[in-house]
Amino acid sequence: MPEASDRNDAADFDLVIRGARVLTPAGIGPREVGVRAGVIAAVEPLGTNLAGRELIELADDETLLPGLVDSHVHINEPGRTDWEGFASATRAAAAGGVTTVVDMPLNSIPPTTTVPHLELKRAAATGQAFVDVGFWGGAIPGNTADLRPLHDEGVFGFKCFLIHSGVDEFPHLEADEMERDMAELESFDSLLIVHAEDSRTIEEAPAVPGAHYADFLASRPRGAENTAIAQVIEAARRTGARAHILHLSSSDALPMIAAAKRDGVRLTVETCPHYLTLAAEQIPDGATAFKCCPPIREAGNRELLWQGLEDGTIDCIVSDHSPSTLDLKDLENGDFAVAWGGVSSLQLGLSLIWTDARKRGIALEQVVGWMSAAPANLVGLDGKGRLAAGADADFAVFAADDTFTVEAAKLKHKNPITPYDGQQLTGVVRRTFLRGHEIDGVTPTGTLLRRPVVEPVETPVVEPVETPVVEPVETQAPHVEESRA
């Protein structure tokens, strides 16, 4: 694409981007975008000739998108920085057009379950982030009293598990504990995000014997998700709290989710690229790069998840980037019973979803809505996820018709493994901008975000108007002549 050109210092804007394809809330069209002090200050029709100190003209095959928001990323630092880290994760995010991530409270050591632990997390991230980073808190047994202080310190909500999390330092909640924490969160209108698999259902399922993917799938049945999601819905119904279902994989749960939403339950739902682009029937035995929990299910299930997105039952698409070291994936033995459960795809999400969406006739505008505006709305970041005046100048330059082949060794995240290695994808992120500056992968310019403080709306005090007292007036009844017949 053409290189940026310098303009005089008297220009109206710091940066102007012009192109025939600019995606705003009104759709894709020919527009010019003016940026001042890191914020979008103007969006005008192409030909307005906005003046900027820097000018970028998009190539004919490029679309300017709002930066994506990924609200489900495991960065793992501090404590498990050999799995991932703030520098590597945020470089990968930027390479995929993601300009905001929200970090999960595990698998770092310590987990983000107290204010001091949050401070350690922020200290680790300081000076390393190439994109903006927010933080979830964790809800575990015994930390109910820590939830409000974490909320006041700016976490975006709280994550819990209804099954073993995979790491002992982040124990799961029982259903009654989850409801108790929901009631606490409702008192200050925070959000509980739930890994919804029922431990008892999985205990009764067949054990995972080893290298056969079909056996692993049988060990994490849909019923485990369905049961746990029903528990979340009923707890949210009883408490009035906001609840969010993480990484939905079971299409069986869609009818009850839709019914709960119709009933007014404050429920949102996400799914992930691996559930929308992969299918159990295509996963080779021993291919532990594909292992995640809940698991990738059958092709028919995948099609129903797409329907759930299109009809609004599912709200957003996020990565659930959950990396580990290569040895923890047990690549040599291919044993699903012992391999770490997590898919690495932070850098690839937009291209993965666009590759499949375009085959289904789904517009790029809709894909970006699921991956940018919807997750921004989930966490309350009004300045993210939209290309409009007043929003942060976070952009991705996307070549929607370009193709590339995934090479795991060339991805920016720390450990070179992904189930998409060798797959050809459509759609290339060519440049990414954070607050009007291109992310170069060398100088970290990301900000550590705090939950926006929503000030309560004050009801105007209306002084009572003193009404004058009117003394009653005595009146005499009129004299009526008595009729004499």
C-alpha cells in the first residue's frame, strides 16, 4: 500500500486515513477519517480532503476496520511466562488486528483473586503491552469479600469455573457458591463470566483413554455444558445478576439460552473460532494441538453455532487463547488424557472467521460486529469497537481477498503450536493502529485499562411548591319554594 506522506504542521489532524472501504456503524463506504490526540475526531465522505500531518491512503483491496476486542485471553504472566507473556501475547494480538485484550485471572501465579494479586499482574504488564490490556478478576471459594475491592480497583468482572480449572491455585465453585457470588456481584452491578461444565456429569462420563479424539470427546459430553448452563441461567434469574457463558461449544444449549434472554435474564454468550471452523470428524487421533475444554464437537453442532450467531442467541466471538509449552501438549505421545487443554489462535481469529463466514454469505460488517463491537459492549468499553467520532483511533487495515498459509513457527505468540498450522486462510491484516499510531512490535505503547466508572444518574431535586391555603367559603343553600299540588 502507499507509504504515509508528511503534511505541514498547521494541518487540522495528526493523521488522516482515506479509502474507498472504511467500516463505520453505517457500513462500508468511501470515507476519510481524521485523528487528533489518539481519538477519532472526524469521519467524512471521501473527497472532503481532510488535512493531516500524516496521510495514509488505503490500497484498493484494503478495508479500514475498527480494532478488534478480544475479551478472553490467557496471558499467564507472572508465574507461567514460559507459556505466554504480555509482550508476546500483545504482539500476536496486534498482528491479528486486535487492539484490546482482557486478560483472564488464570493461569498466572498468583491468580487475580485479590487486589494485591491484581497489582502484581499490572506490575508485570507495565511497559510490555503493544495493545491495550484490561483484567478480569477471579471468583473462587472463599474470596467473596475480595470481589468488591477488585471491582473498585477496575477489573471488568469475575470469572469462575464449575469444574476443575486445570490449575490447583484456581479452584472451582459449586453451584450454590456461584449463586452466592452472583448475588454479591448484583449489588454493585458487576458481571460473572462462567466456564460452564458440570463436574458431576463429567465424572460419570467415560474416562479419557489416550490418543483417540472420539474418546476424548465422549469424556466431555454436551450434557455437562447443558447442565451447567441451566444452573447459570437459574442463578442469574433468581439474583438478577449479569451472567456470561464462556466459550459455548454445545449447540444443544441454544434453545434454553434463547428462552432465558426472552424472559429478561441478563445473559450474554460467546463462542470461539475453533468451535466455528473445526469439526471433530476431521481431528486426527493424537493431534493434541486441537485439545480444548469444552471440546471441538461435530460438524452438525458447528452449523448450529453459526445459526446461533446469526439469530443473536450468541453475542460475540473471542479467541480463548490458552497457550502452553510444547511439552505440556504431549505432542510426542499424542495423549489427550494428559495434554494441556487450550487452543492458540489469538493472531488468527479474524482471518479464521472471515474465511468461513464469506463462504456462508455473511458480510464482513457482521463478522467485525461479533469480534469488535460486541465484546467491547460486554466489558463496557464505549470508546472501543467502533469507528466513529469520539472513539479511540484503533484500526486494522484488512485485505479481505488476500490469502496466506498459517506457519506456526512464524506466529507472534510464544510457543509455536496451533491446530491451524498449514491451513490456507483468506483475509490478511496488513497494519494495526493503536490510538492513531501504527503498532511496530518494537515499542510497546499499550495502556492498562480499568473498568469505566459509570456515575449514577442523579435525579434532579425538585423543591416543593408551597400552595396557598384557601379557607373554605361558607355558602347558603338557595331557597327553593316547596311545590304545592
